[in-house]
Amino acid sequence: MPANSEKEHLSIVICGHVDSGKSTTTGRLIFELGGLPERELEKLKAEAERLGKGSFAFAFYMDRQKEERERGVTIACTTKEFYTEKWHYTIIDAPGHRDFIKNMITGASQADVALIMVPADGNFTTAIAKGNHKAGEIQGQTRQHSRLINLLGVKQITIGVNKMDCDTAAYKQTRYDEIANEMKSMLIKVGWKKDTVEKNTPVLPISGWMGDNLLKKSENMGWWKGMDVECGTETIHCDTVYDVLDKLCRVPEQFDTQIQVLDTPNEIEVGYSPFGFACCGRLACRISALK
């Protein structure tokens, strides 16, 4: 196993509807991986209790701003690092509230992989709602984020059916199946290829708060046998989020290219040739004099 400093790097964005448990899942995952010390977690629990938000302890590890903690929503993208056996990850916790969609896009544009979260509680229908601008109906952010992730070129996605511990879901397979089928249908409708959704996209029942199916297979869902996911010529079995992160995800292919700008108004000087490297959906250019 390579040392952490030698591992290749991947970026993952956690996105989805507000209150789908993104920050809590991120904080719990990092805690399980040893990145959040027990002593610091106790401080976060005390702060969460003081604000009357006892279940937000893990979320507070990601949501550092005073306003975020008081409102209980992520506003700015927050990044942390962790390691799996194979990879060095930067995890980007993106805001789920529609008022902060620009911040979500900024974070998602830097990602190689996306974990799209959907709540298994009563907010599920709202999270994937189509919306109708003319009628004043709001589109669910899990739906909108799913479309944006695709447009931004993040082609490796996993669906986290979160809050399986809630009263509505109660760890039941029927609730998971209902949501998994709805999510697959929604992904296809917002532009994802059917083959990608059906063959290459894991849909995992999880609880970020309780830690179910994050690192270890949950004992609360005996019906969950994991799923086989196609990755190139391989078929990879995934039981947990960690399995996806370590076994399934890959560094996206990159390529170098040069561009030459012709017939440019107000050109700097004849003989100058701009060239650049496209990275994360951006074009970075520098001017070089050709002699």
C-alpha cells in the first residue's frame, strides 16, 4: 500500500437538497476514518446542544461559520481531506439551499466524483420535485444538483439514500427500493444516460448520523446485500460508501492541448500566441512571445 503522500488525488463533492444530511454524513465519514479527534467531536456536541441542535454535531465540523450553525444550513463550500487505502481525497461539502446555488456550482466544478444525497424521510418528494417556475413551484435541489453535476462534466456519481434510520424509513427495504427507483428515473429525465444510471451508478442506503453503510456494512439492514457496479471491463461489488470511494472511483482522463486565437480584435501584437490547459471546467491561459 503506498504512503499517503504518494497516493493519487481525487476530489469528491457532496451535494443534494437542503437537510438531506450532507454535512453530517461528511463529518461522520471523516470521524470514522480518524480525521476528527474524539476530543474535538465532544466540543462540537457541546456547541450543538447549546444551540438546541444536538443532531448537528458532525455537521458543525464542516459548517464553521456562526450563521451556518445558527441557521442549520451550509452556506459556503467547505473542504477537508482524507485517505482511503488507494486514494488521497479532498471532500467538498456543497450547500443544498437554493439561495446558495452559485456556491454549489463553484465547489462542484472542482470535483472528479459526486455523492448525490437524497433523504429517506418526508422531505424526499420535495428534494426531487420538478418545480414549475410559472406556477411558483420550487424545483428540488437534489434534482437540480443532479442536472448541474452532469453539465459540469462530473461523470462518476453515487446516490446516497440517507436518513434510513428515520421513522419514515425505519431501515426498511421497501422505502429504499421506492427511493432508488425514483432516483434512477429522475436521473435519466434530467439528462443522464440510461446505461450509466442502471449499470455504473451505485445507490446506497445509508445513515450519516448513525454511520450505517459508511465504512462498514450495516447490521440494521440485513436485507442489503450490496450491489455490483460496472467500471470499464470490471464488475465491482460495493456494500458501503468506502467501497465506492476506494474500489470504484478513478482519476478522470486528462489531456493537454494548445489553442491558437485567429482574427482577434485588438490583438496584443503580431507574433503572440495564447495557449492554455483546461482544468475543472475552466480555461487557464498565459501569453507567450514566439521568437
